[in-house]
Amino acid sequence: MARGLLDELDEYGHALEEAATFKTGRALRQLFFAVIMFGAPAAVLWERFKGPLSEDYAGRLDERAAYHHALCDIDHMLRPHGRCLRDMGLPEVEDVTTEVGREEVRWNPEDAARAVEEWRPKLTEEQLSVVDAVITAVRNVQMRDRVFFIDGPSGTGKTVVLNHLTARMRAEGAIVLCTASTGIAALNHQGGITAHSMFQLPLETDDPNAPCGITGGSQRADLIRRASLIIWDEAPMSHRNTINILDRSLRDICQVEAAFGGKVVVLAGDFRQIPPIIPDGSKADIIDASLKSSG
């Protein structure tokens, strides 16, 4: 086992060593983030490569300040995935920014407005009516029906509708949390990550009462409370227990007993495609795990 760990460490080290010959500090930090998310020993690799990882800052700052800024950048990459420097065994640094603050400055409203103008003529009246209905729910906090499901076969424009909706909201300075059941699907959305990472949902779905990993006083909880809209793409791929856990968790975080804590939530997907995966499950087990079987 020890030999296996050393072999893996050597592979990660060789990858970073080779990349350091042609990548800048920022690009190298992105590679560093990727390998530690896949299980590479972050603390060991940081000590070995902290010079190249902070090289772009070293030209104008002293060594200590350069390391500080590089670690802050790595922390910013980790936060959307529910992790932090301490979780990875890296040195902690003081960062006065918050998850809400970073999200607020992450998107340029003018760029979002241009995207809205570009895509609006390409949407059908039916698609625009979906966008308008969701935005109406966002603006009217008294509405009871604040959860939407966009269903349709592949190729009918669900992603286009979601991206247009996201741009409309961000053009107004609103916070939109874009998530999906898989990492591949999340790539279709600006700033998209998996729902499990955003909401720190448990991977095991047998227990419908399992908690999520977000505490009420955390920065992630504050980000959720400040969000105007939550999107979960490819939702039918997820076990109904997972979505029910999110529903219960948002009620706790927002201290509101309405569905999903009163947040405007858009679930999207195609029930005709991949259902929840149940190892060795029968057809009845798969149907029972489907979102459609939720009470």
C-alpha cells in the first residue's frame, strides 16, 4: 500500500514538475487544484512546488506575501466545491472575502445583458414564457408555487432556456446557483458545479433523513439564503431521496417551511433518458427511486 501511495505521489509530482516548465503561476495553480481534488497529497505537493505555484506573485511581492496570495487563489477554487485549505491539509490564510462577495463580483451584469439580447430573438414564445414565469416567481415572494420543472426530450432547448434565464437574473445583479447531477452537465452552465458539491449532499441515498454538510452559520448557507434562483439540471438522474434531502436542508437553512425553504428552484431534465442508478436494482426499484415517485 505504501509503495502504491509513493508511486501516485511521484506521478503527481512529475505532472506538476513538467507543467511548471511552461505554465504560469495561475495555470499551474489550476492544475494543482485539479490533482488535489482527485486525491493527491496537497500538503506535500504544496511544500514541493510552492515556488512555481506563486511565481506570478513573486515578481512584485515578497516571498511570504506571494505564498499568501497563491493560497488564497487555491482556496477560491476549492470553496465552490465545499472544500477549503484546511480540509486539504494546506496552510490556512486570512481571506476577508466571503462566498457571497465572490459570487457578487464574479459576473459582469453588462456582459450578461448582452447575452440576453443576443439569445432572446432565438427563443420561441413558449420558451420565453417559461423564463418569464420563473422571473415572476423570483420577484413575487408571496407566490406559493416557486418550484418549476422543465421537461423535454434532448435537443428541445432546455439548456438554452436555463442559460437565458441565468443571464437575465445576473444582468440584474442577482445571485444564481447553477448545478447539475453530473460534472459534464454542469459544464453547460456558466459557473455550474454538481449539486452534490454545491449543497454538500451525501453520496449514499439509502437514508432519506441524512443531513447535508452545510451548517446554518457557514458562508455556504449565507450564499444559499442570498441566492435568488437555484437551478438543478439533469435532476431526473438523481435519486429522489437526494432531492428530498435538499428540500429539507433548505428549509432548515432558510428557516422557512415552504418547499425548498421558499427558494425559487428550477429542476430540469428528461425522464426519457438516464434514470437513477440502483446497483442490482429491479425495474420497480428504479421507478421507486425516481423523482416522479416523490410524495
